[in-house]
Amino acid sequence: MKVIDLVGYTTLTFNLISMTRANVIRLRQLSAIANAIYILYGFLIQAYPVVIGCTIAIILHTYHLFRIKKENKNA
């Protein structure tokens, strides 16, 4: 198995695990990690739309995690 394939399967695993989480915070955290690995994978296979999409996804996950943290702090 090539290293590139291993990176792809690793990120797929993180992504699938994130979808099994009922806790939204944990889901977003794991999904952000998966997207970070997808960015690496995108660079390795020179798929720049993957890099761009996953970068946007990380920004969105980070925004929502901070929003949730702020709402929990104010509650």
C-alpha cells in the first residue's frame, strides 16, 4: 500500500468516526481533524479543489466550535 493511500484511508476513517458522534462538539472536532488530513491528502494527490473545500470546512467547524463554547459560557 502506498503512503498516499494510507493517508486517504486514515482521513476517511476519521471522517466516518466523526459522523457516529451524537455530541456536536465532538463531531465538529473530529471532522476538523479529518479535514486537516484531507488537506494533506489533497496536496499529495494534487487535488486542489479538495484542499480548498477542506480549508473552508475547517474554518466553518472552528467558527461553530467557538460559537458553541461562547453560548455554553453565557448559559
